[in-house]
Amino acid sequence: EDQVTQSPEALRLQEGESSSLNCSYTVSGLRGLFWYRQDPGKGPEFLFTLYSAGEEKEKERLKATLTKKESFLHITAPKPEDSATYLCAAEPSGGYNKLIFGAGTRLAVHP
Amino acid sequence: DGGITQSPKYLFRKEGQNVTLSCEQNLNHDAMYWYRQDPGQGLRLIYYSQIVNDFQKGDIAEGYSVSREKKESFPLTVTSAQKNPTAFYLCASRGGRGISGYTFGSGTRLTVV
């Protein structure tokens, strides 16, 4: 069964304290791995797409990496405005355009 | 600006009542999706549509119905058969090469009163 698991469920950081969020996936042939940011009461906002193991993408303080079984979202020197829920989703090769989502990691960055 | 519009933002349903959530997109995307989000759970797929006049059940379709009469519109009806409808509902679309996955609407929060 296709599955995506994110850890930790919640993470509290001090401003400037770097850390990583984990996304483990088990899918039948990965077509793409997606990261989204979701603020409370809003829809998810696209961050990155990764397609193959070894690929990396960066945007401001965020960097996403991909291996054959996991993806990591590294947050360098976070600021309070980075507080949000980060969602990971995997698209199986036979998924007919359907994404499988993890439950998310709730990140809180305190000044 | 192109995007997806969901309405209403908040919706209250009485027991035994059917309600319809609206989703409209002007992105010219072929595929549209409805997801349900509950605290501590991942987004769960309710229904999806790849083209006009065609749609398929997702993982939790029981108690829900949809239509796709126009490319731009994909309304979701939550029927009285759905016993636990209180949740945050997200509509999404995907088109072109789909390199960014889905584009999401801002969501509708449905509460049973």
C-alpha cells in the first residue's frame, strides 16, 4: 500500500536554530515528491518538487533533498514567519495524477 | 490572477441536511480534486475528475457526491449519509506538466450544528 509518513508531528525551534523535517515514503514507483507549506485555516502552498534521488532544491531558508526512501526539508536559521505546517506528498507512477499526503509537521519558531 | 476559489469559507450543517461546497478555477486545468483534512491526519481524497463529465471515487467517497459539468467547476455535495462531516475541505486542480503538483483553494470549514 502506498504510504507517506512525516516526522516529527510537531517541532518547536528557537529563532536561528536549524533543523530538519523528515518524509518517508513507500510508493510503487515515485513520479514526484512534493513539499507544501500550510498556514492555519488556509490551503497548502507549493514549495518544491523533487523527481530523483540525489536531487536538491532551495528557496530562501529551506532546502529539500530526496533519497530513494526519504525526503528531508532542512530549515536553516529559521524565523518566526517560518512557523506553519509542512506537508509532504508523493505521486506514484501509476497514480493517475493523484498525490498521497503525509499528516504534516507543525513547526513553531519562537523569537 | 489565476487561481482556485472555494466558497463559502465557513459552512454550518444541521443534522440530516445536504450542503454543497463550491470550487471554481480559472487556470484551465483539466484535473480537479476534493480532499478532506482532519487534525493529525493527512489529506484524504474524496473524489477526483480528470476531464469534464467524468469523475472517480477516492478513498473516502461514501456520503459525498460531485459533478463536473464544466471544466472550471467541481462542486462537492456533503449528503446526510456522511455521519461525520465536520472537517476542513480542500479543492485542488492540476494541469499542464503538473510540475508543481496541485494548486489548492483556500478551503471550506464545515461544522455540524
